[in-house]
Amino acid sequence: MKAAEIRSRFLEFFRARGHELLPSASLVPSDDPTLLFTNAGMVQFKKIFLGEERTPYRRAVTAQKCVRAGGKHNDLEQVGLTARHHTFFEMLGNFSFGDYFKEEAITFAWEFVTGELGLEADRFFITVHETDEEAFRFWRDVAGLPAKRIFRLGDRDNFWQMADTGPCGPCSELHYDLRPKSRRKVPSGEEFEALGEVGELLELWNLVFMQFDRDPAGKLTPLPAPSIDTGAGLERLSAVLQGADSNYDTDLFLPLLDRVASIVGRPYRAKHEEGVSYRVLADHARAVAFLLADGVLPSSEGRGYVLRRILRRGVRHAWHLGLRDPVLVDVVEEVIGLMRGAYQELGERTPQVLTSVRREEERFLVTIEGGIERFDQMAPVRSTKGAKARPAVVSGADVFKLYDTFGFPFDLTQVMARERGYEVDEEGFEKALEEQRSRSRADRAVASGSATGVATTTGVLTRGGGGLSAWTLLVPDPSQEWIGWDASVAETAVQAFVREDGRVGLIVRENPFYAEAGGQVSDTGTVDGDGWRLTVEEVRRVEGRSAVFGRLEGGLPSPDGGPFRAVAKVAPRVRHDTERNHTATHLLHAALRKVLGEHVAQRGSLVHPERLRFDFSHPDPLTAAELEAVEGEVNEATWADHPVQWRITSREAALATGAMALFGEKYGEEVRVVKIPGVSLELCGGTHLRHTGEIGLFRITRESGVAAGVRRIEALTGPMAFARLRGAERELEELSRKLKTGRDVLFKKVDELIAERERLEGLLSKLRQGGSGTETLVHEALIPLRDGRTAKYQALRVRVSDAEDARALGDALRTKESLTVTALAAESPDEKTSLFVFVTDDLVGRGVKAGALVREIAAVTGGRGGGKPHMAQGGVEDPLRVDEALVSGEQTVRRALAEGSAGGSE
């Protein structure tokens, strides 16, 4: 059975059983920042399951596009190596929203696999949660499976949850036995797990019984309306029904593998080493085609970065196959031809998809070619040890530079070395890679020390590694003292400098400049010496020291004279603005814990002179009341003008006093504790105000989600917050002026306008659908334009309550359409008929004028008319000739378009 038939049968099976057949959602989740991509069928129903949305249907069925190549669900590196892993796949699913539950879900699944698909019942094994007696009973009694074929498993295998909190419940899985008939005995529990790991038992379908709500404390409460969420992979069903050993041996992939083979010039051999690259190209082409069709573009972050990784992994495997020109684009084209029947968006966006793939492939091929040139410039070293000659070896340091600096893939370096008869110093490469990772970890630890501890407060910092190798050292071992917690100006000495990309970097002995860490951005300011000035633009860590970088005016003294004197000065306004937002962040953290609960913990932050951002653990979006309460708590603490105190103490002592530590951070033995009495106690190495009253005002500007169970608040303080409030005041004043109403009744006026708009949109909808019995389409014509586009003339009879309704209806239609002329014969309750003509702005610009048109149409009935270029009205003398008049309008429009004018003044 072909995959397309399986998909079709599944959808029709459930549609016939009262399920609403819905299209696949986009791979880009709508209004859900917690997910990179749609990775399961239930994603589009998430708000329904959470009770945030209502739906007119209580059952649904879909064939959902899914991608798992980033975030928690990431199969990318396994693709090509196994028979089942994919970046893109289709999930067939049926859903119940408080309608049927376990018995019906199990019955439907069993009827479909054994009846509709004809799979052998005695080749199925079922898993249920160890506590789910209902599911066990239904499989045994309703499906008729013997108890020995039903396995009870724990939470790890048979309990599903959307996130750390929220809807969850036990699940039941259908596993199919792929063993030869002679070996199909019922396994023990341990054998069952082992058979799954080696692929001899294949999970085909998962039925999730959402029956609980998990709170932040982990407590499970039964849901008032339990629901069903199921998912069956089309690729796996196809493999079973087509007798294939691998998903890649099905009609979903074989045409793609054949396309690769025709390009390579060699047939696909599944067990050959090259087979991995064939499978990668086939799989990745599917993901690339569908992601691009859903609007994702290659970029350096987020979804675009994942797409770029998939594309480039495909190019790398094409290179392994000996291909040096864009090839993935050809396989993507095959995907589109294979799948456009089921997914219309592929066909609609084919040109854009193919252009994007080709461009990205060409760019990466240039990177590869540059890497080859640099590789050929390297001098491999031939070993002289021993009597037997050995191949020349490319040093691990050189290979690492290609990888780290120029983005050249390590596996391609190995290919080039092999082609040239060289060996690669893999051990040296791994050592360099680990050193870089260690430096990154050290930098993070130092950042943590700057943000949360006192590792850099005083003392001589030893030189080590290569971070200072490019620097001119004015003393053998530069030392540095951090004084920024207490001072923003220092008489100091420059101990090292470097010139870098048109800028100069300095290391000063007494340092008041804060280097970016713990979410707080770095300071700016100046370093002044005799005849020179460095305008500090950036502060970053270099081997444990804070180095300032910026533009130099004048010339530095000769290094022969040793360290030279200077005055380091932090920009006071920028520092104070940053401190205001940092102290406000501590108040915000405390307010969130007070309003929402002590489960709230910091997950990230940005402390900037102009704004602050705070990420924290919480399962749900904050309500308006919660946001108001949080904002109120912060402002109350601000206006109380609490002192902001800090002290250095041991880590153990700090934690023993209840000081909050950042999740995932590592701390030294000594830490800095920032205290706002009665409000907040945190480990923090950043700079702060002396009193909370200096914050002035705190205003939340946005609340959003950034990941599952993680929320984000963005806010302003002080003058920026006041400016936001003044801006809102001005907008209200302007809105009152435009609506010609007082501010005290502004919301009432808005409600009236919304009600009027909804009434008009209802009329417009009826007009478009022609289903209300009050509108009649008299005539419609499409008129070709010289630029290849098409104009439309439509004439209708419509019943309205008064002329104003007709004008509003026509004007609404005019603004929602393009290249359209609408003629209305509007009949009022007193049976009087009036003519109206509406012309969209783009046709007015082409010479079509409503006034001239209504005059000619009305003349057919013996009436007269006139008006503006975009809207005009006329009278009817002979009602029996109204239809004739409406039809005549087409020729009038054609003449106007041909002549470039409507023929006459208004």
C-alpha cells in the first residue's frame, strides 16, 4: 500500500467517524515561542488542550508536517545512520477534546490497523502505563488481546506531558513485530525492551490519554474533560505495509534516492558506506523543502540557523559523494514533485524554495573552496622517526584553525588529507578543540565570578594560554584590581595594549570598567593619558583581566618606558542607567516570587542602560491582574527607598542566609551578596544603585514566552518609563481628537465602532457568500489589463436598511479588494432603488471614475448620478431596466480602461 493511500485512508477513516478533517499546521508554530518547529500533531491544538481556546468541533483528524532538528527533540545527527530517524516526517493523528476517551481511542486504533490496513493482530504488542488498569482492560476485553501481549511500563516510557506543568497523562503504544515468523514468540519484559532497541519491534502508534493537570509542585489533578491525542508516523506505517526493512526503502524516499543516484552516477546501496550520504540527502531535502515553503529562511539564529545546518549537512554529504556543484536543489525539486499533491504550499512556492536552496548551497560551496585553498597552503610535516617512511601529517592546530576560524568542516579536512596522501593529527585537533572549550568554560566561570562572585576583585592574575600572545606587555605579568563596585574613576597605569581591527585594547591596573557578565552589559567611558584618549566602546575578558577596547585619539607612548599613567573614567550617565535597571531587575525577581510563587527562578536576563529583560520559570502566561500586581510591587519597593547593600562572604554562608543563586551558575568559594532589606537577597557581581528610590518609576512593556515553562518580562525604568507613559497619554489624546469624543467616554466610543464594524463585516460576508437571500449577483466579468493583471467588474442587487448601509457596505468591499469595480442596485424597505458604484484606488489611478460610471449606468434607467472618483450614487427612474443598466457597466469600464479615463468630468 502506497504512502499516499495510507494517509488518505487514515483521514477518511476518522472523518467517517465524526472527526473534523483539518489541514496540517505550518512547521512554524503559530503564537508559540516555546517551540522551534511543529514537532507533533497536537501542537496546533495546544491552546485547546490547555483550555485557552474553544472550538466548534470536539473531534479532529490531521496529517501533520513535523520537523525534529533543534531544541529538545533533535534527531539531526542520527539521520542517515539509522533506518527510522528523520528531520522531517508526517504524523497521522486523531484527537478528542473532552469527547471520547480511552475505550473509543483504543477501539478506533485497533479497527484501523487490523481492519482498514489489514495488519496481523497476532504481531502486535501493546504497552500501557503500569497504573492504567482501564487501558489494560480495554485492550484485553475490547480489542481481544491476551494479557501476555500487554506490557505495563513506567513513567519513562508510558507517561506523556506537554511541559513541566499542565495537561498530562498515561499513554499506550502499539508495537509491531518485525521478526521472522519462526522467532515470533512472546518476549519477557527485558526481551521486549531489547527487541525495540534493535528494531525488531517497531512502535507504530502512540495513544495519549490526557487526564491530569500537573501543578508546579508536581501534584496531579484530574481534568474536568479528559482528552485524546494520538500520533502515528506515516513513514513507519509505510515501511510495514510495503514490507520494507527501512523507511528509506518506501515510496516516500526511493524516488529521492534514485534522483541522488542519477546525479552521482552510482546506484544506491543501503549497506555501503555511501548509503549514509544518499539517505542524508533524501531526508534533508524533505525538511528543507517544507521549511522553506513555510517561510523559514536560512540565517544565523533561531529556526533559520537550524535550516542552514540541515542544508549545509546535506552539502557536506554531497561533497563526500564527489559532487562539487549544487545538488540538494535537484533533490528538493523531486520532493516537490512527489509531495505537492498532498501539500499545496510546495507547488505554490516552488520558485522561491528552489532559489533559496541553490543560493545557500552556492554560498557554502564557496566556504568549502576557501577552506581547500587554505588547506593546500598548509605545510604537512613528514615524520623522520623510525626506518619506515610514514605519510606527512597535517597538524591538529592547523586543522583546528580551519574549523574554528574559517568554518571548514573537520570531516572534509579528513577527506582532503586522504586524497593527498596525508594524515590528520586528530589527537592534536581534539586537544585544541578541548582547550577552546576549556577557555569558553573558564570565560563563563569568570563571567559568573564577575556576575556573582569576587574572583577578580584584587590580586595578580597569572598569564596563561594564548590570550595575551598578541599583546604588547609593559610589565611581565600584568595585574589588575577591580574597583568598579565603589568607584567609576581611577588614576591607573596601562600595563598592556593591542591593536585590533582599527581599534586599540588596553589593560589597566586599577579598573573601574565592568565587563559584560551576568546579563549586565559592559561599561563605556574614556581612558586619558598624556596626549592621547581611548574612547571605550567595549569591555571584555582576556585571560582573567578586563580589557577595554575602543577608538584611539593621539598616540600611545613608547612601550620601552614601561607602564604609563592614565585616568580611567566610566561614562556616569550610562553606568547610572544600567545600575537603575539592574537594581530594578532584583526587585522584579522578588515581586514575581511574591505574586506567582516561590517556584519562580531566573532563567536569563539583560541589563541595559535603556531597558531590562528578565526570563523566569513559570508555566503560564501572566494575566493582566498578575502583571499589574508585579508592577505594583516593584514600584512600592522603589518608592520605599530601601538601601541597597552588599558584602563579600563564603558561598556556604551566603546560601545559608537564603540568598538566591542563579540556576546553572557555578560559584567560587567567595561570593558577593546584594541585599535590599526586606525585599531581596541575591548572589550578584554587578553594579547597583545605592537606594531603590533612584529607580524612580518601573513600567512593564511586554510579557511573552521564550521556551516551554519559561516566560519573559521586558520593562523600562526612570526617564524611559516616564517617556513611555507620556507617549501613551499623547496617543489617548490623539485618539480622542480623531474620534471626536472625550477621554471619559473613549472606550464606549471604541466599543460602538467595533460593533458597527462587525455589523458591516457581517453584511460584507453575506455579500461575498451570496447565501443570505438578500443579495443577487447580476453580472460579473474579468477584464485583462495591459500589464498582464486582471480587473474585475461585479454588479449586484442588494437589500439594505438605508442608503448609508449601502455606502458602508460598498466602501468596505472597495477597501478589501483590488482592481475591482462594484456596482450595487440597493433596494430599501420602501422599495426605492438607488445605484452605487465603488472603484478601488488602483483602478482610479488607471482612469476609471465612479462618478462617470454611475452617470452612464443610471442613464439606462432614465436616471442621473454623480460623485467622487472612488464612490458615486445615482437614481433610478425605470426599475424594470435596473439589471440591463448593471450589465451595461462592463462596457463602460472597458472603455474607461482602454482610454485611460472615464470620459468626462465629475
